[in-house]
Amino acid sequence: MKYWRETLAVAQRILIELLRRRRSLIFWSIFPVSVLLLNGFILAERAKLSIDQAFNIAAPLTLVGAALFFSCLGGTVATIVSEREQQTLKRLFISPLSGTSYFLGIFLAHSCIGIGQAVLIYTISSLFFNASFNGSLILGCLIILLSIAAYVGLGFILGTQLARRTEDVNALIAAFGVPLLMLGGAFIPAFLFPKHLQQIAKFNPIYHMNTAFLKVSANGSEMAEISENFWFLVGFTGLMVLGGWLSYRRMLVVERRL
């Protein structure tokens, strides 16, 4: 119960700060909606699809490939960097809060943000463009949670090892994120890539997130049909969570010495 209460407290603090910064909350809502509209209308025109077919494809790509990337990975990096700059971590050292609870609290907070973005994207897609989620809801939620965990874990690695100031966050996201998003099919579906790019994309974890979730959401695919993408995602998520935890523990050791 102790860990659960502490985890909830950390997540609540992060979410309350987000709600207080209403401008950031509005921007985090505008971004996925604008990407959804761009993806949907571009697909409808260039791939010669109907509006509902285009948004059936655009919704999962926008959510996993773009919205969760910036909110969960970028948000985690920004949270860690700001906590270090504001000396929040040092204050936490003299409190009874455990490092495990802090780690889980950040994950829980960004999971809530990701779920909120999922509800927003699919509500708009279904209400205005007749898109629908056609596959297993349980399998779809599992892919979303794995993607969030992978992004948060990677965010801990980048935020603790490479970012020292708030100015570093944008540079990190631009350097690592934009090429991976493009090659992962977040803005252009991977099935429209040239053959050689499709082969390169298979080494990109975002490609497997997008492909697995797209097949479940748009095509109603079952586990057997996405097994390659799903297990790649499971392995990558495990590595990122482990790497994020180790990086976080290393950061705590360094911060205690300063």
C-alpha cells in the first residue's frame, strides 16, 4: 500500500501541474488533432480512400506514432530535466518517498495523458469521420500501454543521461525523434514507403508500434497476425524500462553527490 499511495501522489502532482498550465494542456490537445486531420485528408486524397477508410488508418498512426511519442517520451524528458533544475529531486531525498514510487508515478501520469489522447483522437475520428476501432479492445489497449512504457523508459534514459537543461529537451527530441517518426510511419503509412525503406523501417520500434496497432484498429487483426510486431515491441519495451530504471538509479547516485 505504501508504494501505491506514493505512486498515486507523484502522478497526481504531475497531472495537477499540467492542469494548472492550461496553455500546455491545450497545445497537447491541438497537436494530435491537427496531425490526425492532416494524416486523414492526405491519405484520402493521395491513396484514393474514402474519408472513413482514411481516418481508420490515420487514427492509430496519429495516436501511437505521434501523440504518445511527444507526450510520453518528450513529457518524461521534460519532467526529469525540470525536476533536476528546480532541485525537486534533492527535496525528495529527505522525504520518505521511494525511488520506485517516483519512477512508477511518472509512468502512471503519462499513461493517463496517453489514454486521454487516445479518447480524444478516437472520439473525433468516430464522431466526425465515421472511423471505428475494429479489433480487440484488450489487445489494442495492451499495445498502447506497451508503447507508453517504451516511450517513458526511453525518456528516462535520455532525460537522465543526455539532457542537463530545459534547452536540451527540444534538441534531443528533434535529433532522435523526427527521423524515427518519419521512418516509423507516423506521418506517412509504411505501406506507402519504397521497398528499401520498408526493409530499413523494420529495425525501427515505432514502425512495429504503428504496424501492430494499425492492423488491430483498422483491420481487426488478432494476435497471430501481428505476432512479429507485437513481440518486437515487448522486447523493446522491456529493454527500455530496464534501461530507464538503471539510468534513473545512476542519476540518483550522481544527484546525492552534488
